[in-house]
Amino acid sequence: MIKKTAFVLLFITLILNCKADDNYKKYTQSSFSMGTLLEITIFSTDEAKVKKILDESMKLSNQLEDKFSCHKDSIITKLNKEKSLIINDNEVLDLLIKSKYLSKLSKGNFDLALFNITELWGFSSGDPKLPDNNIIKNELKKTGYTNVIINKKEVKLLNGVSLDLGGVAKGRIINLIAVFLKQNGFKDFIINGGGDLIVSGKFQNIRPWRIAIVDPFDKNDFLGFIALTDKSIVTSGDYERSFIKDGVNYHHIIDPKTGYPSTNEVHSVTVISSDSTKADAMATAVFVMGEKKGIEFANKTDDLDVIIITGDKDNKKISYSNKITAKKTDKGKWEFTYRD
Ligand code: ADP
Ligand code: MG
């Protein structure tokens, strides 16, 4: 059964319990975008302006999704077909350069050139299936970020590779929406694109935003909270898109070394960074790395912190990197703290 990311969002609960300043009000708008629910909340004193900007943000998200998609009639689709293209669109070119950098940073555990494999599994089509092992082996030869050559505006795909920016596009889109909101003078807002969040400023300008961390064993519940300001927080989980065949759970995060969903006991990875594009790609990468290597990687990488959940329903293990601490409250939930 495919579990839609949108449902998860319902449970990324923000605890909004402060007394309102009469003029500084909270406005929220949600819309289906990027294959998930995009929800933006802004504090403002200017109702007319905030409504206009919220509408424009939703449009911006759809335009960017069309640009970065590897399924629609986009620049990426054209590049995948022609294998060599001059890219004049700066937003696409910037994301390609950044995605290649993030692929290298993660030693290929995030791989922007994994399309030939992700397409076989079909998670983004909504109708995933278990591919034939021989086909996986064959298509695996046509993957790998080192085959993506970027020279100024010219992008070349060698050895038959094709691009899938699905593991990074949401992070970039919410980043560009945040830039748009700031350009329009907003400071206190939160953008939630299917579990990829940017928190800016403060709740009502008085305290940090409190973000809930979903329980990967029961996505209707949450494990705990973390208070954040001016950060991105992104979660990738094996409960988001998956199907079960012959008792095996196949999820949408693929190990680029094998071409199969990663099997390393990780159930969810939450990444905190000031850069949402990096956070998105690294949530996928750390998921593939696994608990031990993932924590080591976060501890030696600048502006990257992680909370990794392994184990099983009755025996959860929560691991976290150096800037994070955790304490269990008397209600049985975890209170995570992040220190810059
Ligand atoms: P979501 O937020 O929808 O759960 P993620 O950010 O975790 O998505 O990225 C998953 C998507 O990224 C997959 O649907 C696939 O398109 C692509 N993907 C899966 N594994 C990898 C990988 N190892 N490297 C790069 N992209 C990947
Ligand atoms: Mg991701």
C-alpha cells in the first residue's frame, strides 16, 4: 500500500499556544504541490498583502516543480533525453550544480543521476513495483554522479545516466519560497512541504517555533519536539512511500550501490541545517549511510545535524549528532534541543 506523504503532514503538529498580539496575526494556506501538501504560515499585520503573497507562493511552488521535475515536459526531461544541453535557466542550472556537489559531499549516497533505477521502482508514479533483479543490475551501470559533467552552462550526461532531482527539489523549492517571503518583508513564517520545513524568525515574534518529530512506527503520533528558529528541518522516513511484497517492506529511498531500497535498520532521519536544499539531499544520504556512519558524517560536516531512529516499535533507538541533546519528558515524549 502506498502511504502518501501528505498524511504525515497532518501530524507534524505545531503547538501554537501563545496569546495572540491583536495586530500581529497568523495566516495559514495549504495547497497540493510537489506531490504533497505544501503549507505556509506567516505572522503579519497586513492581511491583504499576506494573502496575495501566499497565493503567489503557491504559484511559485508549482512553477518550480514543473522546472525541476523529471517526469513532466521540463528542461530536466529534455536533458535526460538528449544527454547534452545548454541550460539557460539559472534556477535549474544552480540546482544541478548544487545537487552534484551534494552527491560528492555524501560520497554518492545521494546521487542525482539515479533516475534509471528510481524509474524502475516507480515510487513517484504512485504505482510502484518490484523490478526484475537482472534489469536492476543492468540499469545500475547507467547511474553515478561522476557521469554528470557541468561546464559553465553546458551539461553532459555520460554513460547513459539520467537525472532524478526528486530527493532535493522540495528542499530547493521551499528555499526559494523563503527567499520570496523575505523579499516581501516577512520575517516570522514556517514553510512545510511534505515534511521538509523552513522555520524563520519566531512564533508571534516571541518564541522559537516548536516542531514535532513524527514517530516512524506510528506516523499518526510523534516522538517529541524540537524548538528552532531560522533553520531548515527535513525528515525522510521508510513509512512515507512504500509497499509490501512477500513480507518485505520496499520503500522509496534507494541505496545507489545496490539499486534496492536501503536495508540498514534506519526508519527515519531528521536533518537540521540552515540550508534546506542540503538538508533534503542529506536526509536521503544519511538514511542510506545508516546510523553509525550517518552520525559520524554529520559530526564532521559543517552545518549538518541529524536525529536517526532505528530499532523497532517496542525497542526504539534514537541517535543524534553533537549539537543535539535529548531528554524524555514525564509525558513520555522527547524534548530535543539544538545548539548552534
Ligand atoms: P520524500 O520527502 O518524498 O520522502 P526524499 O527527499 O526522501 O523524498 O527523496 C526520495 C526521492 O528521491 C525518491 O522518490 C527518489 O526519486 C529519489 N531518491 C531515492 N533514493 C535516492 C538516492 N539515494 N539519491 C538520490 N535520490 C534518491
Ligand atoms: Mg530528500
